[in-house]
Amino acid sequence: MKNQKFDSIIFDCDGVLVDITQSYDKTIDKTCRYVLNEFAGIDSIPIDHKIIDGFKSSGGFNDEVDLTYAAVISLYAAHKLNKEQSKFIYQVISNSDKTGIRSVQSYLESICDISEFLSKLGSLGNRHDNLVYSIFDQLFFGPDLYEKLFKKQSQFSEDGMIINDKIILSISLLEKLQKEFGKKIAVVTGRGFESISYSLKNMLDYFDVKSSAFLEDEPREMAKPNPATLIRAIKSMESKTCLYVGDSMEDYMMAQDATQSGYSTTFCAIVGTSTNPKDRRKLFADSGVDLILESINDIPKVLNLV
């Protein structure tokens, strides 16, 4: 790998440039508990890192709100079937796949009638019309940023969980990468532009924003592992050999699909921000990933950058 030369580098954001264990991950749990209690009268188990990692390992849950929705309807079904929540949710995880919510909903509907609850939650087609998505966004962004993004007031007054983002990226790392890749540094992330701008601030100036993709702002069908936006970024930067840095199976699948579509893309897995780095490393190694790093701060050493 050290002998391979790349002419561009593209990053995922969450779990790569930003540690989200105290922001997005906490919002998943908080939203799940709130929705189930308020709209179904159910006290739910905590959505911990094992459950989050379980859903994400299927390759269909790059979007944390999709994962939250899957957890909500799974625990609702567990309650209706009188099953132990902590055991049942892993049963659901074992029946999920890269189609994400569709696989979970299909499995649950095959064993339980959840139609009344799904109707209460609202359409998945538009995140603004779905209760889970609305509550998640309000809790994550906080009242001020939520109003800026969605042009309506939040029902919650406390600070958004986004303030707990821990920024891993640094100016010094960006300067090293800029010397190597010039302007060919981009992001393809599940976040929207306003969200990543809020957290990274002026560091985003080092990226080719026009070639980047912010999937929260894109049509739903563009979500990872669909390689379309990654390919678009590669083409926009006129890259011949891209290094894509991510932390999830969706990222890996997207990079693989881009390569299979004729756009040379090597995947670099970041595992240090996982709550269980050892398991995450094994997951990627067992899947055939060659380049596995603890942190983006290890990239200069691996690529022999000054």
C-alpha cells in the first residue's frame, strides 16, 4: 500500500473527521426512547454501541436516522409480540441487509402487524413528514440550527447534541494532505452541508466543496452504498486513483462499487472512533480491507507524506 500513488483523497465525515459517539450516537438513543414513550407508551432499552454497530455491519445504515427508525419499529414489534427487547432487536439485526430500513420493515411485517404504528410515524419518503426524523433532527441540531435548516421552531429548548461532536481533523493534517493532493481533497458524507459546516467551520475551506457530496441534501436514493456521488466527486476532480477514507461497511461497499464501475478507488478504514475498535478492525479485515488505520492522523505516515 505504501508504494501505491493516489492523486485524490475523499473522506467520509462521521467517525472519520468527527467522533460522533457523544453526538449522533446519543441522539439515536434519546430519539428512540422519546418516540416509543410518547407515541406508544413503551419504556425502551438503551440503544447502545453494540446495537448501533450491529445494524451498521449489515451495510444498510449509514444514515443514523434510518438506524433510529429501525430500532424504534423493532422495539415496538418486540413489545407487541411480548418479546424481550434486548434479544429481539438482535434477531431483527440478523435479518437486516444492505437495503437497510426496507429489510427491517419487511422482516417485522412478516411476523407482526405494525401498520398502525407505521401510520402514526408517517411517511419515510419525506423526512420532514416522519416523526422519528423530525424528533431526531430537533434533538441533534438544537433549536437555533434546526430553525435555520428547516424554517420552523423546535419543540425542544435544550442545546442540540451536535455540540458534542469531537473534531478529529486538524489544520496541520489538512496542510500535509494539501501538499500531496493539491485541490483534490473532498468529502462524500451522509451529513448535509450546513451540518458539516457547523462542526468543521473554516477547515472545510481546504476541501473541494463543489466536487463533494452532502447526502442529507441529496435525494434519498443517492444514499450510501450507492456509488453515484462518489463517482461524481472522482470525475469532478478528474482523479485516476482515489483513496476513500471511511468507517462503515457502506463506505467500503461504495468504494468497491465505484471501482467495479471503472473508477479506481482504494478504501481506507478508520476504526479508532468505534466504541469497539477491535471488533471493527476484525469486521473490515474479514471483509478483505487491506488498509485499516486507527485514525486519520495515521494517513501521512502510511502514505509517506512529509
